[in-house]
Amino acid sequence: MAMNRPALIALTALAPVSWGSTYAVTTELLPADRPLFTAMMRALPAGLLLLALARVLPRGIWWGKAAVLGALNIGAFFPLLFLSAYRLPGGMAAVVGSVGPLFVAGLSVLLLGDRPTLRTLLTGVAAALGVSLVVLKAAGALDAVGVLAALASTASMSTGTVLTKRWGRPDGVGPLALTAWQLTAGGLLIAPLALVVEGAPPALDGRAVGGYLYLALANTALAYWLWFRGIGRLSATQVTFLGPLSPLTAAVIGWAALGQELTPVQLAGMGIAFGATVLGQLRPRAVAVRTVSGSGSFSSAEGNARKDSMDVTGSALRR
């Protein structure tokens, strides 16, 4: 029985909502200053677990496609996102990431043949404005490397999202297997980088083990499966417009659990960004939503997606 569209959107939205909790979990439970190790611990165990559950390996050309999608959505996206967060002041990385819907709209023209409407473009601008009011802080000069990393992370996740929509998935392969391939490929790409840059893994106490279990299971395995599944059944632009829910969730958690203040300007920004998210789910009257042979696949900004997660105070951004 096919799921109705509002329920599908709501389930897909759980992914960026979950990613919005990553900052609180990371700062409260995990070892400090180990973003690459954290990225690896999120992606690789989750990918291997889903691979064991799906019990399906890529075949033929899909070895290459899975590697490309895993690199774009996970392996390149995570490190670039973390690099930008550490080098940019006051949530600027989140602001750059919030232009993801505009990136996806442009790439959809080139790769999917979709034409963005004026409403889509204006809604994308409104989403970026709303997020900037929530997370952007004054002070601090912009770092060129940080800005380039933020743009690259957004472009990586946006490209991965559109390519996942374009390629779909092989016959007989469900979104669980496709998610497993991408997380495993991305985790294997991050692992040697984490070892070279950060050295040997840190000692872990019980809190850290619990934090990593949450990140690997709920925040990554489940969240990315819902995200990739949603991309297969909704338009790429619709799914990307759910991305602002991540910084909004991070702001709410920061207020409710970490004692952070929410100013009137931030509250106004939350309203604008949430309104843009809702408007982004409305389909143009004359344009049917493009789907991929039968069911769904992807993806993934860990972005921008998502993106993996975000520090609304500007000290870290992890999706």
C-alpha cells in the first residue's frame, strides 16, 4: 500500500530533525576536537550494519555509482562541512549550507531536465535568509578556505542528491541497500583521512560509547535511510527544502537543553525558515513530481544535507 504524500514528507523530515541533535550530542558526550573520527564512527558502522541487514552488494556499474554517491553524500561532504565550521565565524557555514535548495534547483535543470519555478527560487532565498537570522553571528573575518570548504560541501551534497535522483537504484534493490552502499563507501573514504589527520582513536568512556551508538544508529543509519528513501519518491528540490529543519532543531535543542538564548530576531528567522520549508513541499500545479522507477532511493547533508549537523553557536557543525 502506497504511503500518502504528507506522511512521506513527515518521515523524510525526521532525517534533518535528527541531524539537528548532533551538535548537542557531540559537545555533551563525545571526545573534543575529533570531527573526522566522529564522522567515521557515524558512517562506517552504520553502513556495515545496514549492509548486513540488506545482504545485497552492488553489481556491475553500480560499484562505481555507489562509490561516487558515497563520496559526494558522505565521504567528501562530512570533512568539508567540518572544515568550514571550524574556520568560519558564528554559523556562517550553516548559512552557506542553507543555499542547498538553490544548488539543487540549478543542478536539476542540467541533470534532470526540471525547470525551477519563480516560487522555488524565492522560497530558496527565504530559507537562506531565515537560517542566517537564526545562526549567523556578528564578529570575525571570513576565512577564504572556510568559505570555499562550505561551498564545496554544499555543492557535494547537492550533486549527490540530484545524481541519486537521476540514477535511481538497480531493479530489485531497495533504499536500505542503497543507503548501506553509500554509508560504507563514505566511511571507508573518511577512515584513512581520520587516521592521518587525527592519529589513533581516542579512549572512550561510557558516555562517548552511548553517543556514538546514537549517532551511528538513529542519527545516521535510520536518518539516512529515511532521507534516501524520500529522495526517490519526492522531487530533489522538495527533499532539499527540508534541510533547514536541521539548524532549526539545533537552535531549539540549544535553548531547551543547553540553556542558550533565543532572541526575537532568531525567532523571526525560525518562522521564515520553517515557512520556506513548508512552501518548498508544494508541487507546481502543472508539473508532476518526477519519481524513479517505482520506488525510492536516496539521499544525502551529512546535508546537505545536508549534512550531517550543526553548531548554531558557530563552534562546530556536524551533520
